[in-house]
Amino acid sequence: MKLLKCPMNGVRPLSEFVFGGEVREMPDPNTCSDKEWATYVHHRNGAPGMKKEWWYHGPSGTWFIAERNTMTDEVARTYLYGQEDKQ
Amino acid sequence: MPLRLLKYAMSREHPAPRFFRACETPKKSYDAVIIGGGGHGLAAAYYLARDHGITNVAVLERGYIGGGNTGRNTTIVRSNYLTPEGVNFYNASVKLFEDLSHDLDLNLFYSTRGHFTLAHTESAMRTMRWRAEVNKHVGVESYVVGPDEISKACPQLDISCSGQAPILGALYHAPGSVARHDAVAWGYARGADHMGVEIFQSTEVTGIDVQGGKVKGVQTNRGYISTNKVLSAVAGFTPRVCKMVDVQTPIIIQPLQACVSEPMKPWLDTILVSGSLHVYVSQSSRGELVMGSSLDPYEVHSTRSSLDFVEGLTTHILDMFPFLSNVKVVRQWAGMADITPDFAPIMGKTPVEGFYLDAGWGTWGFKATPISGKTMAETIANDRAPDLINSFRLSRFEEYELTGEKGAASVGH
């Protein structure tokens, strides 16, 4: 069984979590071009590597960030959004 | 055939016939280079040579031919899609598949079985009716059937699914078939090789040379090859190849797993799919049950398989067929699926001149092998994509003209 560490609840089985995709910066819809907005909506960085991702712990309703290598599936660390430095 | 066999009985030597030449040193330049020696890449090479007379072509394969998703799918061929564009495209593929053993002079064990997409809920029935109407409109034989007809075609199926998810009906698709997937790759490889195409195995592309927005060549572990036309047909490696030319796509990679049971006497002669139970199953010509399920739930660039998958899948198989409880799973594996947001492929030209994309094949690539090869060959030869694949162009995302095929994916992903 794969495990993941929720910053609030500790190590839990992966089946309790939902993948939320890579953390991406939203361009300002009022000032960006149509092309930039379409790129934000549709395109993704699909190449493998170390990525910052959103994950969700279902039973407790906690969204948090995981830094994970998508090639090896190894998680370097997890933390609540905005609390990166406190870890 | 018997005489040819007899010759070997008399001889001390039993050389295995080669399907294609063992090429090792690439030429300095080719008219076109195809990255990826799977079914799609080899089919493109075959049709480039056969239909367009372009034979100075190299196919570069990182591993061995047909060793990627061509050899990892569950071999189902069907055209019961949801959009008219999708149905037309996959129907053209089924038509090519039907004559392919003859074309390639190789028995592909192409076997038309009929294909049931089971519906366990009213909303699923609604999608089945929708797909049936679109299919009929385009001229594809699909229609909605009730539980009685399903039981008649497959008496072993527990229609109540252990009481958990009673089957209300199904979308029946008469042309649904299975085929030997690796034979498809090998047949195309042999055909292309006979016309002069060179196939390089263990040959990895490490970079693509783009100058002034145009492709000039590819860098490989066997040296630099100059060419003006490059086709990427690499399934789960698409994001890595696109990064080499700085082309953005919506594709992310998720593993798709499958497994087979031990061989049994033939008892299942149709193909069964259940969206609600996340299962598809057919019996191969060797007697094994070939079973697949939905995608793994997050991005990983790996072909590792998991116990979670077999447990989940077999639980649902037992809901459908309780008598299989003593049957063993003998093999399981995974492939890297390149998933698009609308569950349709990405085919055709890209912002980089001379760089063509045959990608986004997610969980629906094998059935499209012949037609994708044919249309990509046409795209490369004319530098213009045929109308049949216009709805699958990369620029559809910028234009917000998506081709929504999620409802026709074999299981609810």
C-alpha cells in the first residue's frame, strides 16, 4: 500500500487522498491575452520531474501541497499552502 | 506451408525468418524521421512508403518495436464513439483493420466479437442511447439492447452483478473486435522495411534541432540525423519529446494497468465493458481473460503495476462472473497513457514547421493504429492534415473547440 503524509493527520494510505494537479500561477484575466488565458486553462507541464502539487485528504477535507518527483513517485515533503517555510 | 515445414525437418539449421533488417548505423539524412516504433509510428512509415512513395524514412525506437503501449493495451477495436468526428475516424480505422491481415500478409487474429457497453444506471442508459443515435447517423452498427439480449449473448454473466449494480441494458456494437496487438506492429514493420524504410531499435532521440522555427534534424545515441520532417508517435513520452521543441500541450501522463488470467477453455466470445464497475474483459485466442480498468488516479511516469489495481479489478470481475473465484491472475502490467482534457487525440501539425504530432492517445490508441498511420502519413507528405483529423488538431485548445469524447471512453475515468 502506498502512503502519503497529510500535514494535519500524519501518514495515511494513499487511497484517502485525491490528486489535484500541479500548482500553477493564474494570470490576471483582466490584463492577460486570450492566448495566455487559453494556455493557463488547457496546457500543462507534462514532462517528468520534481513538481509542487495540490493534494486533498478526503476524510478531513484538507487541501495541501506535496513536492513529488513524478518520475520516481517519491514525495520529498508535504505542507499546508503558504506554510512552506514552517516545515 | 507443409512443404516449407518439411524442408526444416530435413535440415540441421532452423533459422528464424527476420521480419525486418537489423539496422545499426543511420544515414546522414532522411526525408522523414519517425520517433517511436510502436504501431502508430510503423503504420505511418508503411503508408508514407506505400501511398506517397516516400521511402527514405527512418523509424527510431528507444526500446524494441511494439514494446510500449502497442504491446500493453487490451487489443479492443471499436468505433462506437460519441462525437460524429470520433465515430467517423474510428470507423475508418475499423474498415482498415478488417482487411489488414490481407494487406500485411500476416495473420493478425482479427476477430469480430461484438461489443457490449453495460449500463447500470439510468444516466448511463441515456449516454448509450445518445451514442447509438450518433453511431447510426454516421452508419455504424450500434444499438441499445436490454438485459435479455445480453444474457443470451453471455449466459455466464450475473445480470444483477451480485445485487450491487443490476444491469439495465447495454450499447451493442456489432463491429467490436480484438486483434493480436504485437502482430500489428510487426506486420507494419515488415511491410515498411520491404519498401525501404529503415527501423532502428535501441535508438533514443536525445534532442531535436530546430532553427528559425523549422526542424533541421534529430540528435540520437547513434549520432546526428538531418531531416526536415519529424513525427513524434511516442505515446507516454510525448511531453518529453515536445519539451525538446518547446511545443506546449495539455497532455499529462497517468499509468493504465491491465492483467490476464490463466488460460481457460473458450467461454466468452463477446467483449464486455462496464463503465460503472470500471472493467473491460474479453477472452484472447490463447484462452486468457484480458482485463483492464480505469487509469491510475494521478500523474506518474512509470510502468510499475500495483496490487491495489488487481484487487479492485477482480472484485468487480467477480460481481459480474462469480464462478471465476478460483481462477488465477497470471500477469499484470502498466503502460503510460498520455491523457488529454477532452479524451480525444492530438494529431497533425504544430507551431514548429516540420514537427508533426501523433499523441494524446490515452486509453484509446490501439484501435486507431491503421487510420492514424494513414492520416499522419498524408499530413507529413502534404504538410497538411486531412479533414478526417481536423477536429484533433493541437490548436483546438487555444480556439476552445474541444472534441468531447469522455463519454465514449471505455470506462468512466
